[in-house]
Amino acid sequence: MNKINYKKIILFVSLPVILLIAIISTILINATNEKMTYNDFLHSVDNGYVEKIKFFPEGNTFTAFLRNHETSYEVSNPKSDDFVEYLLRNNVTITYTTGSTNQTVGKAMIFLLMALAIIVFGISKKKNELIKDTGNYSLDIAVTLSDIAGNAEAKYMVEDIINFIKEPDQYTKLGAKMPRGILFYGPPGTGKTLMAKAIAGEASVPFYAMSGSDFIQMYVGVGASRIRELFKKAKKTEKAVIFIDEIDAIGKKRGKSPNSSNDERDQTLNALLTEMSGFHERSGVVVIAATNRLDTLDEALTRPGRFDRLIEIGLPDINARKKILLLHAKAKPIADEVNLEELSKSTVSFSGAMLEHLLNEAAILAANESCEYICTKHIDKAYYTVIAGAQKSDTSYISNEERKVTAFHEAGHAYMTKLLLPDSYISKVTIIPSVQGAGGFSLSIPKDSLYMTKQGILANMKVLLAGRASEELTFGKEYITTGASNDIEKVSKLMLDYINKYGMDEDFGIFNSLSIDSYNINHLLDICREKVNLLYEETLHELQQNFNTLSMIADTLLEKESLNGYDIEKLCKRE
């Protein structure tokens, strides 16, 4: 979005006002620029040419207006006793004004100038208010590293920062310098803000927090002024933590062409870099930034001397998920039957925020039922609500044919998961639609792993394609539905990464074509399309070979509406 320059606002407001003043002045002055002698005026009255005249309270002239004539005339005022009577007898309309022409012009100019002053003052005041609004500031941060479950590596990497803030002499006597800045990166909801607060809490220093979007305002220069004001406040306390969330809002890579630049963002970024470069080596002020998109940041931010230390705040592993669940469960009455260790196994790819949200949803469900404890049924229901949205209560509008299509679609996903991904745990398969628009879903939980294998990626793509393939086998190619749209989107992205990012395709080889701007992207897309279609044919063949089992799963889904992993396993063994 283009930002409006503060100086331009004043210019654009001033020019029309000045022009308006000039026009009004010209009109009013030109209204009396023609002269007429008194004798000529009397001649015109006697012949019925004068339509009206206008008297002024001061001065020795009046203005005469002739019939069917646009020009007005200035005439000497005789000020005789019978002059008004003479005019009335000749059907001349008489009007009186409260001020002279010059007074009228002067008043108009004063009014317009006052209006202009008010506008300029308002803009200036608003701009100053925006500059002074420098985010949240807290002296007492109660959060410590002990409040953070998981991210052991990240906690280890910030311990020396905490010690540096507390005892800078311990490091400076050995020639060590405080990192200019720390950059936390990782998926949303993983605890980047919490980690920044913990650093301030452990060091017992003030915590200043702002979002990158807070620096982007409609007035150019406000963001840069806010940066300077923020650092000025922090430096007064000698030791502090400055936290800038969503720094990609101001720190995105700057365009190469002049037209791609953004004055406000560039000025704000330059101000931030200048302030960071101006830190004294012994300063106890540390700047921490966070982003979900490390790849979009300008190189000027991530080079040494700016944000020296990059720390990933990633998704928690199974042990971290268990600790996070236990941490949030402390404040909630959890029933003894609830197995948080099993829940931690079922929440692969959940962020810390999602785990907190899961237990909160379960607590709300328990409260709705007036229960004293949060039971397994509440957590299970909350789990699927977080994953796929709440189930629709009214499904009467869904026809039997549509239920059958959904059943075979989800049966295809479930069976191919069991066939090709035996290490994945099938949590639930259902044909009950959700409020988020899904007609049903098949949820499988992969095991925790650092990497994806070539075999695993190909298997996942076949699982995604199995829903559409099952529809085609059962109902025919002409009766496939739009239910696979999200699956196709996912498999397309996965295939592009498989070929171009991971270099796993034997035909294409180990090469990332997107690193070359002039490469013909259409050629790469053609290869991806060809490979996906080949995988689809293989998926069709495998489902056709096991169509009896596929049908059993679909028929059972139509009967029970929802199945779990144990149900799927039993049906597969009956093959």
C-alpha cells in the first residue's frame, strides 16, 4: 500500500485553499472594477436600465446592476435625502450590505486561512501522537525460561545473552561484544514472543514490545521517528530488551527497481539499522526480532553487526509437547483418565499455541456440560475441532449419493495410508461434515522425524491422490467431484518441491531451476504435471487391486459415520 507523504498532504491542502482565496478575491474585486458617472447613472435610471443597486454602510460609492447586463458599476453616492425615493419610483431594487468589498474579501481570506491552519495543526498533532505511541512497555516481566517448555536449544543459545545483560564486564574484559541483535524465526505460535519476554524476565530489565506493522503508518517518517523514540526510551534505562515482532513488515527485501521501493518502509528500516549500529559495546540494550518468514528479510538485517544471532524457535517434538501440555494442564482440573502422553503422540506438528488452544477448547466443552473435570471425551472432541472444525449438527440436507461419494473418497485416503504409510497412526476417518466446509476427513498422525524420505514423499502424494482415484473407480471418470481440490493443491506443491527443491526426481536431476530467473517455468510445470498423472495412474491400479477392502471401509463408514485406526486395521485384515 502506498503511503502519503506528510509534506505532500500540506501541499495538496494548501494549493486548493490558496486558489480558492484568489478566485473569491478576484470575483469580489472584479465585481466593482467598472466606473460610471453619476449623470450616466441618472440617465440609465430614467430609461429603465437599472435593475438594482447595493449600498455599503461606509464609503462614498454604491454598486449599480443594469438589466440584462453581467457587469456591475461603481457610482458616486450623492447621499441626498430624496435619492432613495427617486430610485424606488423608478422600480430600482435597493439592498444594503454589512461590510465593504474589501472587508468581505478580508473576512473570506481570514476564514480560509484559519481553516488551513486547523488542518495543518491537526495533521501535525496526529503525526506527533503516532510518533509518541511506541508500543507496550513493562518493567516487571514475570516470565522466565522455566515457563517455556521445549525449545531446549533455543534456551541454551540465549543464556549468554541474559548473562551479558546482567554482567557485561565478565565478557568485555575478554574482548567479547554483545550481539547487536537476535532474530527468532519459525512457524507461528511456537513461542517467539514468550522467549523474548523470558530473556527480559531472567535479566530483570524493562521490556519494550512493538509489532513491525506498528511502524508502517500513512505519514512518511512516522515509522522512522517511532524507531528513534523507542531506542531513546530504552537507552535511558541503560539495560532493556527491545522486541519487534513481525519484523518482515518493515524488513522485507528491497526491490531492485526504483518503482518497487516504499519510502515509509525504507526510511523505517534505515532508521532501525542506524540505531542498531549506534549501540555502544558495553550497552545493556538488546534488540530481539521475530519473523515467520526468514526468507523474505533484507540481507542488510541478517548480516553480521545487525542481527548477529539467528535462533530457530521450531515446532515442539514429542517430549516438548508433553511438557507444554503438562504446563497448561496445571491450571485446569484434568480427570485421571486423561493420558497426556498419548495426546502428545497424537499432536505431531502442533505448535505450543495450538496445544494451549486444544486444552482451552476442551475446558470450554466441559464447562458447557457442567462437568467438574475435563475428560477424555472433551479432549477428543476439542482435538478434531482444532484440526478440522466443529462437526455440523444438521446433516439432513446431504443426500445418500453424496454420503456415498464422501465415504469412498475418505476410504481411499485411509486405505492408502494403511497400505503405504504403516508407521503413521490413523486417528480418525469420518464422513460427518464440518463447519469449515470439509465433507469429511481422514486424519493420520505421522511419526516424529527430522527428515522426509523419497519413498515417504511419493507415498504421501499417492495418499493425497487416493480420494479422487477412489471416486473414479467407484462412480466413473465422468462423475468425479470437487472434493479433491485441496488434495490436488497439496500434491502439486509437494511434487514441485520433490523435483525442484529436494532434487529427488531421476529424470530432472539434482538442480533447482527457480534459482535462475530466465528459466522457462512452464517446462518445469509440465514435468510436475506429468509425474503427478503417472502417480495417479499407479494409485488407481493399487486401489483397483484392493477394491473389495476399499468397499468394506466405505460401507462401514456409511453405517457408523466415523472409524478409528483400530477399525481400519480390522477391516484390512478381513481382506
